[in-house]
Amino acid sequence: MSTNKIGVAIVAPAGYALDPAALGRGIAALEAQGCRVRNYYDPADKFQRFGGTDAARLAQFHAAAADPEVQIVMALRGGYGLSRLLPALDYTRLAQSGKMFGGHSDLTAFQMALLKHTGAVSFAGPMLCDDFACETPSDFMRRQFWQCLTGPSHTVTNVSPQNNPAVDVSGTLWGGNLAMLTHLVGTPYLPQVDGGILFVEDISEHPYRVERMLLQLLYSGVLGRQKALLLGDFSSYRLGEIDNGYDFDAMLAYFRAQSPVPVLTGLPFGHIRDKATLPIGCQATLSSDTQNWQLTMSGYPVLER
């Protein structure tokens, strides 16, 4: 797919690049696809575990949004850090910039706050590190990313049996990293979405912690306002002898019995190589039977070519 004349800004609102060579690899990968890359992240400015001081990371975000040569603002990586910036971000200014903000993991906090304060769509999808910067970037990831951002509609399917319930629902698509979503419950940064399709993912979270976070969404009333819950990837956790048969499948069976809405699995999204791109705040239709499901998204901004 030709991406000539598409400007991509790299910002580090959370962590810094752990691999010193990753920044160059990621930029080269985007440039090889014809993008113009504007890098607002300086590895020399890293501070503690962050890609710069709070003030510096905030300035990166606002400067990238003001850059007339940029259409996409892409997070360098996740980690932790956006929670510190939430009160200081100018959401109206960022939304009115018309930029397409992309990433996942810790960026979920910003994406939720942007949706809450402005209703603007952002994109849950790849970041520079671990996606475009890996030695062999996923063709699925790149295809999903550019197909979604050039729209005007986008479809993700799952064709492997997952014992999912049959559903046929439509609503606002929203969600992201489960830990970040539950972190925002009770704050001014979590949007109240009614009749939505909520998607979640996480990494290195034991099934009991996943259950605890899902129960928080249930007990706080967030889940009951949705039409369906779609689970992405939950991996890199370690079970122990104390679990005594309590694994992810056992947790899922228990939670499905508690959930007031259907819970589906198999979304190719999360801290994985082959990840889909999902417009947060768009309109979506989710239809499934016991063998497969299809998520169709529309009504989101696309790149002007």
C-alpha cells in the first residue's frame, strides 16, 4: 500500500526505548513505506523510567499535534507515564488538530480521556517499538493499520472455534488495556459509554488479577451498560501450584456466568505481534456464532490521500 506523503510523528508519552537501535529501525521501517517521519523523542532526554520529564513528554504531544506536516501521532511505546499527564493535556486542542493518535497499552489512558472530553476517535493499534521496530514487522499488523486508517470501514474476523456465544449487536467500540481502564474508574477520564462494544487486553496479569479487574468493571456498573465484551490477548502470566486448576479458562467460565453481557474471545489485539487496529469511539457491529465472529467498524476519520 502506498503511504507516500503521510507524515508520522513519534512521541514518547510513557516509557523510553529499551533497545537503543529500535528507534532507528522503526523510523526506517516507516520511511521504507513512503512515510515522512518527524521524531519528537530524544533518547538522551530519558528521565527515570520515562521518555523524558513530565513537562517534556507533554510538550512532545502538543508539538506533534501542532505540526502541519503530520497526520499520524504514534506512541514510541507503552510502559507507564500517561497517568501523570492526564490533568495537563489540552484535549480540545489535540482533538481539533485533526491528528490520528495511535498506540495501545499505557496510551489507553489518553485515548479514554480524549473520548471522554471531546468524543474524538483515536486508534488502538501498533506503536513504534515492538511493532514497526522489530526485526521483521508483522505483515498482518501493517496491513490492518493502513487498511483501517485509509477506511472508510474496517473489518476484523476470527474464524477459529472459541465457543463464543451467538450475538448480533451494534454500538460504540471502545476499550483498550484492562489495567488502564480499571485504573480510570471513578476518575474524570473514563468515558461513560452506553450500549457499547467494550474490548480489553493485558499482559503478564495472572487470571485472578484479570478476574478482579473484570469484576471491578462489573461492580462499578461499566460492564452492565455495554452490549458485549470482547477479549483480546492475555498472555505471559505464570500459574503456580496454589492455583490448583484455576487457569484462564476456569476464570473465563466463572466470569461468563457473572457477566450481564455476552463475553467473546479471540480478538487479535494486545501485546502481540499480529495485532489489529481498532478505532476507539467509532460505530461497530459485532456478529458471531459458535464458530466465528466478525467486527465491522465505520464512522471514523480516515487519512486524506
